[in-house]
Amino acid sequence: MSDQGYSAKHIEVLEGLEPVRVRPGMYIGGTDTNGLHHLVWEALDNAVDEAVNGYCDHIVVTLGEDGTCSVDDNGRGIPVDKHPKYNKPALEVILTTLHSGAKFSNKTYNTSGGLHGVGVSVVNALSEKTVIDVRRDGGHFMMEFSRGLTVGKLKRLGDVAKGVHGTTVTFLPDSQIFPRTTFTLKSILERAETKAFLNARLTIDVIDRRTQEKHTFHYPNGVKDYLAKLLKGRKPVGGGAFHFADKNGMAVEVALQWTEQTETSVFSYANSVYTSEGGAHENGLRAALAKTLRTHMGRSAKYKNLAATAEDVKEGLVAVLSVYLSNPQFQGQTKEKLNNPEAATWVDNAVRTAFERFLLEQPTTGEEIMARVALAAQARMASRSAKDSVMRKTAISHRLTLPGKLADCSSTDPSETELFIVEGDSAGGSSKQARDRRTQAVLPLRGKILNVENATAEKLAANNEVKSLTISIGTGMGKEFDYSKLRYDRIVIMTDADVDGAHISALLLTFFFRFMPKLVEKGHIYLAQPPLFKIELGKDVRYALDDAERDRILADAPGNVKPQISRFKGLGEMPMNILKETTMDRSRRRLLQVTVENALAADAAFSRLMGKDASARYEFLEQNSAAFVSSGGELDI
Ligand code: 0RA
């Protein structure tokens, strides 16, 4: 309180911020660590607003050893001249009145974040001490506050050189309000990085004087850089990202790419404020992508009969959407939803035009995006009709209804168990003997499982082999797939080392790719490598997977002994001990892990093989069955 005593204007100001101290939760969500950091976000957002409007390109956030946080910007500086209505410096009004100050008019603050309508006065209300330092109009000014009140008058400390301008807001959170007043560097770094992604010309330094750490964020490619970061560790579809910026009227910027993953990640912002609940701008984006892709697919002979939904279009999408508008309305539980209806139409129209052009100009990428959407649509359709017969059973009582022919292992710890899928009952018999009963399960499938590529969803759902497989694995399939229900760490496809065996492997892989892709992505699918030849070199017995390995072994063993070569007809005829030693025993076997680099490319190969085109199939089989894993296989000994 200043020593001037109570004047009418002071009382007005005091009443202004009193509610914030009485109910801080209403303004910053709570007084826990999240609430504490809200003060930083308010201060930072004010500085970022200056950048959004083109007046500022450098912000420095400093965490002091004394528990303060300061946000410095080189924006216009908070006005210090007398506010006509209140007859006191604008700075004072801004700091001591709710819903006032920086955002008083659209004229001064063209695309102000508007934030949650509270701003820097809330920081003042909830801080033991707030110091505002302003460089503006050739002068260097300072004013101090405490718990929402002024502490002395605005002071002019001296002159600043022509062209120097900016604001520094330094505050010490009030320990009477916050049980814990320690700032978390990591949260501040994340926030600063995002703001830098959304404002390509802005540089944000974060300095932690408690630890002497310094970080600088500057992303000249803006949301494109943001997208690149989001795509790390994911497998993108198509040759490049779609990026688009439109500054006519409302500013819209989008960077997006589809991935092989099934999750969707859309990060949307309005005036650099994160809208976790989406809203109008996000709806506009979704509508534009769905409409454009459906139109585009309708023109393609291959996809025109596929009724892709907006959900199918969203699958695997990673997107950053940033809009700037002059009067943002935030709504919803946490005020994190954009509610301006005009934003939907605006984004929809702008994105539709640009995305349509992108698809036409980059036909290869366009083709891959359509294939990705088609994959989602197929999985959805298969999953819907298979749902009742397979997924429900799996979800409700998966252990109780395990298929009779599954020889399960005794361990129920999924991290150590393996499921061997074997071809036919006789191979099933010998592998049941050769396994480690504690950790290895065997599921014999009768002959060839259904051709997944050609089957209708109904047929697939009714197929007994598919049912046994899905229930044994435990996860369900398609949209119902639940990774947490996986019953085995490794799923090993074990088929004969011949063309028929390769065909069955391919059918199973197609099934996994289409209906349980995550198992492939996460490296749970393996191909057993049963030998084709036994080569006896006197007492030395060797096994070879194929002709080439046989020849190498023979070449390495020159002349001393006459080799005895025998060829196994199939797993069923392989003696139990040999099956164990060469193919199943963890310490001696070889396994090929299916880590397909590009599931879509593999899927196309499967389509060629499994589809109706018999000549393509024949050609493919003739070439080499091992080509199924050619896009990435690892030897595991
Ligand atoms: C009101 C009006 C103007 C700028 C600001 C507030 C302003 C507020 C903050 C808070 C942190 N940094 C800030 N920088 C500027 C515009 C005044 C003009 O037209 O010059």
C-alpha cells in the first residue's frame, strides 16, 4: 500500500484484484504446482502476444536463485502514460485491474491471445512481489507491486537509447497462496519450445540461475519444425509433409503427415494458446481433410468404392494446426476449446484448397496417403463385423475360452512366453514334445488359414483358424485391438521350409499386418527358421536353412570326410530332438524377427501376392518366399 492513504481510485483497484486472492482457483485452476506455473504462462503469453503482433523477436525467461521468475521481452513496452479514465499510468491500471490492460482493444492488440481474459494482473495479485521494468518512449521506467497493490509510484529511472523498447515482468509467487513455490524448469522449457515452434521469428532463452542452465529455442521453420519433432520415432507415410500457411484475413498454418501408427495426434493452437479440447479450427481441419481425401479417392478406380469415414482419415495423422484470429473465444471445462464458429469455415476452406493442390502436385505421396486411409477403412470394416464373434469373446473371457487345440504354456507372465503357430496337426504333435512347457505354447492351425486379402469381413470373422489365433493371442483385432491383453511376448510362425510353408507364413503375416499391426511394429512377430538339410561330416552334424547354406557348409569342409546329406520333408517328420535343437530351444535356435521397415510397402507386396491376380502371385512365390521379410529381418540366435 502506498503511503498516500486510501483514495477512491485505490479502493477501486483493491476491489479489482481481491477476488483473485480469495479464489485463486477460479483464475489459475488451483494453487498446486500447475497453478504456480500458470503465473509463468500468463507472463510468457503476454510477451508472446507482442511477438505474435510482430513487435518482439526475443524473450528471456529467467528463474532466479531468490525464487523469482522474470519474463523479459523486446516488445513495445507496457504503456506508461496516464490512462484517461483512471487518471493514472496505464501500466498501473494494467497491473491492478482484472480483465484490463493489454487486451483492452482490438485496435492495439490485433490478434491478442486474449488468454483466459486475466493476464498479468493475476500474476501481481498472487505474488509477494512484482516488479515491472519498461523501456519505452526513450525512458526506462519501473514500478513495484505486492499482492495486487502498488508499492510506490511509477519511477523513471533514466533514458534509453532510441529504438530500445521492451518489458520485464519479475515476480515472486506468494507463499501465503502457494504451498510450494519452486518452479520446474522442465515444464517451462516445454512451454517455451512450443511457443518458439509457433512463432518462427521468435527466439526464447530460458535461464535457470539456480543451476546455471541455459536453453535457447528458435525454429525458423516454425510448425514444420514442430511436426518434424512430433514425427520422431514414428514411420511417416508418403514423401513429405503437407505444409500450408494463409495470412489473408485470419492466419492459418498447418503442417501434417500421416504415419503407420494407428494413433492420431493433432496439436491445435489459437493465437499460440494450446487448445487441448480442439474446437472450431480443429473441426475445420478435420472436415477439410476428410472431404478432400474422399473426393480424391472417388476419382481413383482403386479406391472409389471404399467409403472412408472421417475417422479413417484421421488414423495415423500427426498434425500441428495454428490459427490467429482477432477475437478468440475460449470455452469448455478448462477454457481450452476454441469456440469461434467462423474459424471452422475459414480453416476448412483454406485447407481444402491447399490440400487438394498438394495431392495433385505430389501424386506419389497422395497415393500413399490414400492407401493409408484405405487400410484404416478395411481394418474398421473387418473389425466391425468380426466384433461380435471374436472380440467380445476375447474381451470378456479370454482365458476361459481358449481354443481346445492350443497347447498353452504354464507361465502366465507374458514377458517370458512364446506362442508357436504351426502348420498342421503332425507338426503340432512334434512341436508340443519339443517345446519348453513352462514358457512355450503351441497352436496348430489346420492347413492354410483363410486368405485374408480376398475374404470378406464376415467370412474372416467366421473363420475358425482366425478365431483360434485371435483368442490365443488375447488382444482382439482391428479397432478392438488391445495391446495390454497380449498373452505372449513372441509370436513365432513356424512353417515348413518350402513353398507351401512360405505361403502359409505370408497369409499369417498379412493377417498380422492388417489386423494386429502393432504386434509387427513392436517386434513381437517372428519367423522360425527350421532347417531344410542335415549335413553329417563324420561326427560333426550341421544344419542348413537352404541350398546356399548347404553349399557353404560343404565348401567349408574340404574333402576329409564324405558328407551325408539328408533333406527334411517337413516339420512333422523332423525328429523331436532336432526340432528342439534347431528351431525351438532358445539357446540354440535361429529366429527371424519381422521388423518391416515400411509396413505399407510390405502390405502392397502382400496385396500383389494374396490378391486375385494369380500370375503376380505365382511370380512372387517363384522368386523367393524369403522376400516377405526382405524389408528388414534380424537374426536372433
Ligand atoms: C498494452 C498496450 C500495448 C502493449 C502492452 C500492453 C504490452 C503488455 C505487455 C506485457 C508484457 N510485455 C508486454 N508488452 C506490451 C501497446 C501499446 C502501444 O501501442 O505501443
